[in-house]
Amino acid sequence: MKYLFLMLLLVFAAPSLVQARGPAAAKNAATAEASWSVWGGEVGVHWNRDLARDIGLHVALPSNRLADMPDHHFERFAVLQRGALDFRLDGNKFRGFNGGSLQARGGYVVDFVGGRIDLRDFRLVPRADAPLLLDLVSADGKAWFYIDRLMYERTGQDGLLSVRTMDVRIGAD
């Protein structure tokens, strides 16, 4: 299956990965389930623009994009510190999202025959009925896309979680 675009979260200004601090005891909690929160930082988006065009989507140039990083093919946006995304780890295994949300500053407008999707200031919101999925929510509150297949790794002795990439798919709307 081809993916319309990929997403990368960069939190706490860590280069090319998502990092979230767990509880202070996280370095000793290799087997215990723990709740984590992530807020602020950056989100990167890489559109498959050829595939988008093939299915009738025109992705406009991004608004409020951050400056390019060397050797990066992601368009990056700041993540506002208005809220947090909560999730669970059981030792080194990701168990799902608990709630909350993250909101980007900036994004895209996507035009298609008969409509427009305003993804400026988009939000990432966990699905209540599917704890391993995030909805990509537009300015009008619709979940036009969803995120699955988070590729993650718990690293170091300091309680860091790295999410290097995730797949974004077209939602029911």
C-alpha cells in the first residue's frame, strides 16, 4: 500500500525523532506500565505529492513552515504548548494513547474536486475506540486522515521514547 504522506514528531528539539520524558522512575521501570505525556516541539510532514495528485488532491505550499534542516525531506511546523498527548508504555512496549492532543502551528490547504481541507493548525487526537490510532484533525474539526504504525524505540537510561516515523492514511471523511 502506498502512503499519502508520512509524519515525524520532534519534541524537545531532539534531532529527527520524537522524545518524551516519562516519570522520574522511568529508567528503573523496564517492566512496569507507566503513563507519559508529550507537548511542544515540532512535527514534520512528508507528502507523497505525486500520489496526492494522482487521486485528485492538490496540496498547497505550507504556511508557517519552520526553516529547513540539512538532509531533511520533511516540512516542519512548531507544536504549540497548549496541551499534551498522553500515552502508556509497558516497559519498552508502546500500549496506546490515553487522551489529550497536540496542535501544530501552520500546515496546509488541500483542494480536491468539490471541496477543500484546511489543515492549517492541524491537531493530532487519539481515537477513543482505538488506542493505537491518532486522528489528524483539520480546522473544521473533521478527522480527514489518521495515523497508525508508529515506529518507536525506547532509548537510553534517561526515560526517552523515540518515534522516528508513522504512517498517515486517508480517513472515512
